[in-house]
Amino acid sequence: MTYQEVLANARTCMGPHCKSCPTCNGLGCRNAIPGPGAKGVGTGFIRNYQKWQELCVNMDTICENKPVDTSFALFGQTVDLPVFAAPVGAMQLHYGDKYDDLAYNDILVAACAQAGIAAFTGDGTNPAVMEAAAEALKKQSGRGVPTVKPWNIETIREKLALIKPAKPFAVAMDIDAAGLPFLKNLQPPAGSKTVAELREIVDMLEGTPFILKGVMTIRGAEKALEAGASGIVVSNHGGRVLDQCPATAEVLPAIADAVGGKMTVLVDGGIRSGLDVFKALALGADAVLIGRPFVNMVYGGGAEGVRIYVDKLKAELADAMAMCGAHSLAEIRRDMIFGY
């Protein structure tokens, strides 16, 4: 299958909300929740995508002619490129009946590992979601990152106990999920966390790196560092938790300048191509997460769809690096982009 064939096939089974648009930019779904859209008027998703497109790259081919290396190491795991599949949940509610969360995570974790990257898995109100995610990670020798919602401490402790046998190379929490409408007023309760509460979670992990997803300010990044997090994901949850936030591309440079080198800085939100990945790294990210497009790849092509998309991203990133004179990820600099 080709990338376009996978998308076309996804349109036959994605349900009424996601349209598997040729470009996943938020225009087709806007504020469709249930569905893949954003909160409020739906501009958060659109702005995330658009701000990456407003950045240009500075071509410079007066350099040594040698192959580029797109590989990246995170907490002892080496991947073929600095891209991870983002955690996505409530699959049947938002994307269609073809896969529930358990089946989606099972396919995604294995397919990403086989394609040379790794997946972050989602969480849900049903404990079976985390149990199945842990089992999928265990099959891949812990090559993936389970993502826990910001439940109350007792529930988090129970979730981490489910995860522990899988020995994942890191554990994440999407702290901004405190704003998801379907989590409000549920039992167990979910919500914001203090630095002290986050430090307690770090202690529970007994040395497994903790990644805090949903940081959008310098102060937020500093608090994550204070809590003992090993990494953050600069993320506004795809625009799904608060309307009229800045795009992640707009806040990333200042956050990376403040905490880069002290902790791993990842970013998501509207990143769709290898060229977008290059721009994110130039702005200071160590790596990126991509969410909605991987859903389309799984629905439209299963493991083959994931491989096709990963190969596409790698080729695009390698091309951008070669044409801008960067032969390794460490050589990507901020002056290689224009418009920042």
C-alpha cells in the first residue's frame, strides 16, 4: 500500500467524526468532540498545525557530502528517528468501531517497535485499557511509554502496579488531561497535581524515568523539573482541553532554552511531516510526538500503515537535514529555520 491508499482505506472505517483528511490540520473536524477536533471554536488544533507551516527552512548544501543519521536515544532506547506515536484513547467514541483501545494499543505498540520507533499508550476509565497496554508493552520488552491520566494518588498507584511488570523504559502522565470533558466528575476523580504530588509519583516509579505531558509555559517546565520529571512534552493536548492557547511551536523555544539540557524536551501538536520534525528540533525539542495521523494509519493499514508513515517521516527528515547541512540530529540548529 501507499500512504494515500492507507488514508483512502481509513475513510471507509473511521466513523462519522474523523474524515481522514488528506492533510490532518483540524479544518475538517474543528470542534468535533466526540471526534478528533478541538475544544471551543476549534482553533487550537488548527493553530498548532498552521504555526509549523509558517516556519521555513534555510537551505545550505555547501557542506560535506555524506549520509545523515536520524537515530535518537531516549532513556536507553535507540530509535530510528526522533518520533514517537502519541497516546490516544477512547478510540470507538472518537474514531469509529473498528478498534477499541485495547486492540488499538496492541497493534500500535508492536507496529511502532517493528518500524524502528516506539509508542506512547493511552489510559482510560476502564482498568482493562491499562492492563492491555502493559501486556502489549511486555511483548515488546518494554519498548514504549504507558501514559497515565492524572487520577487521584490511590488510582495512580494501582495503575503503576499494572505497568511495572512490563518494564517500560519510561512512564508518562498527560497532566493536561485534567481538562478533558469526559474525565470531569468521574470516579475515580482526575485533576491537576501539585509539585509535591508529582514528586510522590516520581518516587513510586523507583527510578523509571517520568515524562510529564502537557507543559505550555516556562514556569510549568520548571515545576516539572522541580518535581523530578526526567522529561516533558510541550503540548496543549491537540487543542482539546482549552481553547485559544498558543500553538506549541510558539512556546517551545523559550521552554527549551529554560530547561533544555536539564531534562528531555519533547513536543507535539500539529506535527505531520519529517520537515515539521526538523523544525521542531531546530526550535529546541529533542524529539516529537505525533497522534492523530497514527490513528489513520492503524485504521487504514494496520501495522503496514504505521510502517509506511514512519518510512515517510524518516525520508522527509533525512532530506531536510541533508539539504540544510545537518548530518546528525545534534547538528540541527535554530538558524536553520526562517520565520522564527
